Amino acid sequence: MRFLILSARLWGLHFGRHRIFNGKSWEGTAGGIIAACIPLVVLLPPPLTAAVAAVVAGIAELVSPIEDNLVIPPPVVCLICLALA
């Protein structure tokens, strides 16, 4: 998920024009989600699970009022555990 946070920040700084929440842009969020899908598709067997995990992580990163590293892992881990069960 560190890849998502870094990619979202870089995409947001470079391409972000439309701020939507907490000073974060939808361009940065979309770039982070797309960038997070790449390693997740390799690590998680079904591509749909990887895409959903990336979207959940991107939304958690977007709406987190506190440190991202505390907010993103719990929903993503729960989702992956449910998908793989």
C-alpha cells in the first residue's frame, strides 16, 4: 500500500487540479489506484480481487483524516481475507 500512497502523492502533485477532500485531488487518487493495481495483480491471484483491493485502499487513503499508514491496512486486509476465504 506504500506504492499507492507514493503514487497518489506524485500524481496529485503533478496532475492534481480538482481538490475533493482533505486537499487531495481526484487525479491523485485515480493515479494511486491505477498504480496500486499493478503490483496487486501480481500478488493476488484473481485480478478482480486486486482491483477491488486497490479501490478500497484508494478510497481509504482519500478520506483518511489521520496518518494513512494507520487507516489503509485494516480495510484492505479484511477485504483480502474475505476474498481468499
